[in-house]
Amino acid sequence: MGIATAASASSDSGAPKPPPKPVKAAAAQAGTPVYGASVTVQGNRDHGIVYAECPAGTAPTGGGGVTSGYDIFFTDSYASGNAWYIRGTNTGSRSQSLTAFALCQ
């Protein structure tokens, strides 16, 4: 069992379709979600940690995450500094993607 992070993500040719493309943080407006990098979370109870960073001078007022399937369960969702973090556990047998988003103000 391992932990995948956005920094260590690798592409998986059999992975499901990725979530929507990230909004560039500098172009984000209040209330518009800013998406972070996706990470592939292997099956069989592997974990993934991702984050979405708000533009300089703003802070997250909320956030969440999206997955490519229904087998990833969020175990943590919180703000820290100018980013929103999501940790998820993949309880399925196939790899799935995990992406965080932040609402910045």
C-alpha cells in the first residue's frame, strides 16, 4: 500500500478519463473553482493526497475534490495556508484519479 501525491503522479494508460482541465490560478475569480493537479490512486486501499493552490493574496474559503469513479472516499478535506487539501482512499480494484479544487477569495 502506498501514498500517491500530485508531485509523484504518473500516467496510467488504463486510467479512467481525467477531470476537467485546471483553471489557471491567476485568472480565477472569486467563486470560481481553482483545480490542482490530478493524481492516479491505485486500487486496493491505496491513498492519494492532492491540493489546489489559491492565487497570491487570496485564501481558500472552501474547497473539495473530484474523482474519476465512485470507489475513492475522501478521508480528509481542509485548508492550510493558501491551499485546499484532499486525501482519498481508493477502495476499488482499479486505478482512479483524484483532484482537489479551492474556492478562493
